[in-house]
Amino acid sequence: MVDQEITLRPQKNTFIELINAVKINPPAVFSLVIIFIYVFIGLFGSMLAPYEFDEMAVGIPLQKPSWEYLFGTDEFGRDVFSRVLAGGIISLRIGVLVVGIAGTFGSLVGLVSGYIGGWIDEAVMRITDIFLSVPDLVMALVIATSLGASIDAAIIGITLVRWTGYARLIRSGVIAEKGKDYITASRALGLHPSRIIFKHIFPNSYTATLVQATFDFGLAILFASGLSFVGAGAQPPEPEWGALVASGRQYVRAAWWIPIFPGFAIFGAVLAFNILGDTLRDFLDPKLRHSMDQKH
């Protein structure tokens, strides 16, 4: 059989258009700056920290913020600023692993389910319904607790409850694409299903997952902090932000800086990723995008 290439209609450079849309959106620029700071801290936080995160008695216990100890010290005399920076490294790892694993697995499941259809598609949808019938944080808490409270258990728990969103999004895109003429022509030419799926269908149906991934990065940090706060995630002396808030809640009146600064770190990360996610969603929605173009 003659191997023929199917030429798709020319497409605009969506990435360049997205960059231009972000540049004229002040909240999006602000969110990118905040995200860049968080990523920088996640990569180089250990070099920026003036002390080791678990170094005891570097200062007087429960010392207020000062030039020497920017975020004060905790009940053991540990530098809170150093511990918050170390927590940034952990949070970046959590976000990357959860989004990377859940996004990849969920997308693969959605691609196969949507393309093949039939009883496989029905079975996958029923499985996702089971996961979606229970609140994500509750199910993640159950999974993390059953695996033994730790950061790794929290990552596994969050990943197992977030893959369903990617599977459903990709499946919807695949179903919308596979009935189009260029896919029918691809099948008629005898192209292998894997080639059709990954070369033709996936590039035209993945955009919604970018929005999902952006929201999920902040959500993963928030969920991990919540699990650590209730004791199902990071354990002392690990400086995960939720664990820092939990350890400082008993000192909230006498030493407000212990829970407040890691709490602000969680808030800033979630806010930045949500703003960026909103920008991506508006850009990828044709109606909202047209409205944005008219304003600018």
C-alpha cells in the first residue's frame, strides 16, 4: 500500500498568539511573575536559605521577624524563612509529579477510550464516575492514609483522584475529532490507529488539558498542604507548607509568623496558577477570545 501523508489545513501559531494574549493581560503577567518566583525558589531554594531547614537553635525560640531572621523562628529556634524556602522545593516537586503523572495517564486513557469506543469506553467512563462520586480531597485523604502518611502517599492519593479529569477532557476531544473527514481519510489510507491518534487526533484535542494542568498544579499544592495539615501528608520535620501551618497553629497568638508565612506561600501559589488558568481558558474559548480581541 502506498504510504501517503494527509495535509491538514494551515493553522495559526497558537503558542505565539497565546504569548501575545498574556502580554496584554496584566493579571496574567502578574501570575507569571509569581510562578517564576516560585519555580526559582523551588530550583534554588536550598542555596538561598541562610540556614538548614532542620537546624535547631539557630536563634532564640519564637523570635519575631527581624533582619537576621526574616520570618522569625519557630518553637525549636529554627529559621522559618529557611523552612518556607525548603517547602517551596517540596511543593514544586508535588505539582510536577501530580500534573505529569495524572495528565499523562489520564490523556492516554482518554485517547484510547474515545477512539476505540464500545464496551472499553463504557467501562472507562463508569470507573471515572466512581472516582467523581466522592469528593477529591476525601478520596485522596483515604488513599494517603491507607498507604501510610507521607509526602509520597499524598502524591499518589492526589494523582489517583485527578487523572479522571484529563481522561474525560481528552475523550470528548477525540470523539469530536474522529468523525471528521481527515480522520476518515486517514483510515481509508490504512494508517495505523496509533499514528492517527497521536499524529492527527491528539494535536487537535489536547488544548483543554493545558487549562486543566494549570489549575491542577495549584490544586495539587493545596491538596498536599491540606493532607499534611491533617496529618496524612508530610510528617515532621519535613517543611512542607501545610505541615508548617499545622505545627504553628498552636502558637498562632503568641507567634503568628510561624503559620502565617507558609500560609501566604500556599495562597500565592494557588492564586497565581488559578489566574493563569483563567487566562488560558479565556484564550482557548472562541467566544471569550473574540471578546478579548475586541477589547484590545
